Amino acid sequence: MKRPWYSFLYVRSPIVKIGLGIASLVLTIVLLLFIGIIEERRMEAQTANWAGREIEKGAELYANNCYNCHGMDGKGLPGVAPALHSKYFFTQRLNDIGWSGSLHDYVALTVAAGRPSRVQSQWAQMMPTWSNRFGGPFRDDQVQAVTAFVLNWEEDAMQQGAADNPDPWQYFEDAPSRAVVGEDGAPVAAVTPEPTGPRPPQELFNVMGCLGCHNLDQPQTPNNRGPVGPNLGNLYETAGTHGEDAATYVHNSIVNPNAYISEGYTAGIMPANFGERMSEEEINSLVEWLLDPNRQR
Ligand code: HEC
Ligand code: HEC
């Protein structure tokens, strides 16, 4: 009779049988351990992938909902909203307000609930409520995603402090300490420069933060509109078209921005307190400079 192909399995010796049994058991264990290790790596990669996707989702939410106040790159807009992409924010902010929880919770809570009361008028508008638990538009996972996106600035923000990469933080008027972070990360006192005579318009345009919202070199046309505030490159042509003379229009636009809202823009974005922060002389020189077609930078 022909032996079947599997006849090699007909082992007679009990010792060899036991040996084979043990060998296959060991092999199975080794195999399972191997799969376990691979799976752990795979899960790690998957988790990183999820975290990355959450940040991406957060970036989109940020671009659609937050940038008009906190700036495209999170560095804040003067008088509108504080910087979040800031070394101070990541290192000192929680100390200053005496918050003992994590920064993650602070951001998530602020996003979820907003700052529903307005105790001072440092900022042009209130921080809105975002969570649908409190009447806002975001689901919980969206609050988490935008929080992850904000916290994702930490690494880059920690590089701030050099002259070419300053910390964009704007002090809260009600923060107990006005500490600035020094070279070693320790707080040092902020220096308020003594006012010295009228400042030139070029300087005012920077220190008042106009630069953050207005482009001086681009003209404002229907196809080329400044994203935050109108471009001012052709202001000398457009300023006289509003029914008053150009200088009066520009002057009013600065000291009383909500009196006339440029088409397509929102009231309350441009800070309304420039009249208190510059002297009349400074404002007039700024108006003249903005209307000069050959202005010097
Ligand atoms: C209408 C303007 C506006 C919009 C839109 C806005 N914020 Fe704010 N945000 C503010 C203002 C103003 C403050 C400061 C409020 C205060 O403390 O009085 C603030 C504060 C914050 C703070 C706390 C900062 C700190 O140091 O205390 C975080 C975090 C924050 N906003 C995140 C966001 C995120 C994320 C979004 C988008 C989902 C967003 N904000 C949209 C105006 C805005
Ligand atoms: C936070 C953003 C922001 C800052 C800072 C800001 N502006 Fe504006 N500005 C706007 C917005 C938005 C408008 C359009 C809505 C309006 O008319 O109020 C505007 C309108 C204007 C206009 C009218 C432009 C036109 O074509 O009708 C002028 C002029 C102007 N700003 C000058 C300035 C000057 C000068 C400064 C600094 C002293 C300044 N702005 C600071 C946002 C800003």
C-alpha cells in the first residue's frame, strides 16, 4: 500500500511527540510576541496620525473662526485680541492669572465658554462662546481640535525673544503682573518708555499696530482687498470719495472707526481708542502721511 504524503506525522516515539508538541507551542508564543510588538508600533503610528489629523482639523477651524481676531498666525491683533502664538502665553500667562490647572484646560475652557463679560475695554470685542454646550457653534471634538492646534504653537513660540523674532504678547490691563520673560525664562519688569515729543507717522503706523491690519503698498480694489482691514496703497485716490474731504475722512476713520464702515468689513475690528493713544498733532501728521502719494517708509 502507498503511504500517504503526511505519513511523516506518524511518529511513534512518545518522547519525540512531546518534543514536537513543546516546539510548536514555543513557536506559537514567539509568533504572538512578534505580532504584539508590531501592533504596538502600528498603534503608536496610528495615534500620531490621529493627533496630526486633529491639529489639521483645528487649523481649519482656526482659519474659519479665530484668525480675524487672533491673527492669521496666532500672534494677536493690537487692541482686538491677545496673541496665543507667544512665548509669554506658554510660559508666564498661567502664573499671572493664578491658574493652577494645565494650559490645555485653560485654552479648552476659554474656547468653550468664551469670556462672556467685559470688565474693561482693552479689546474691541468680546471673546465669543464656542461650545454648543453654552450656545456656541462647536461640538466637543471641535473644541478639542482647535485647542490642540493652539497648543501646537508651543515649540515655535519658545524660540521667541530675539530682536528679529519678538514675542507678540500684548499685556492684559488687568493682569496682576506685567512680567516679561527674560533670556533665562524668568520674569523681568516691562519697561514703559517715557513719551518724548510727537512720534513720526512711520513709527506710529508700527507701534499703534496699524501695520498688522493694513497693507500700505497694495491698492484696495475689488479684486485685491486687504483681508483684515482695507489696503491703504491708493488711499489718496479713494479717501475723497465718501462725501467729505480726504483729510477729514481719514482723520475720522482713525479716531472714530465705527462712524463709517468700509464696504465688506465689520464694525468693531479696528480699535476705537486711537484718539486717546496719539496726540492731535500726531494724528494729523499720520493723516497727511497716509494721503501722500509719495510717502516715505
Ligand atoms: C471677536 C474676536 C474674537 C474671536 C473671533 C476669537 N477670540 Fe479668542 N479672545 C478674544 C479676546 C478679546 C480675548 C481676551 C478676552 C479677555 O480676557 O477679556 C480672547 C482670549 C482668548 C484666549 C485666552 C487668552 C489668554 O491669555 O487669556 C484664548 C485661548 C482664545 N481667545 C482662543 C480663541 C480661539 C481658539 C478662537 C476661535 C475658535 C477665538 N479665540 C476666537 C477675541 C476673540
Ligand atoms: C485690528 C485691525 C485694525 C487696526 C489695528 C487698524 N485698523 Fe484701520 N481699519 C480696520 C478695519 C476692519 C477697517 C474697515 C472697517 C472700518 O471702516 O471701520 C479699517 C479702516 C481704516 C481706514 C479707512 C480705509 C478706507 O479705505 O476707507 C483707515 C484710513 C484706517 N483704517 C487707518 C488705520 C490706522 C492709521 C491705524 C493705526 C493707527 C489703523 N487703521 C489700525 C482694521 C484695523
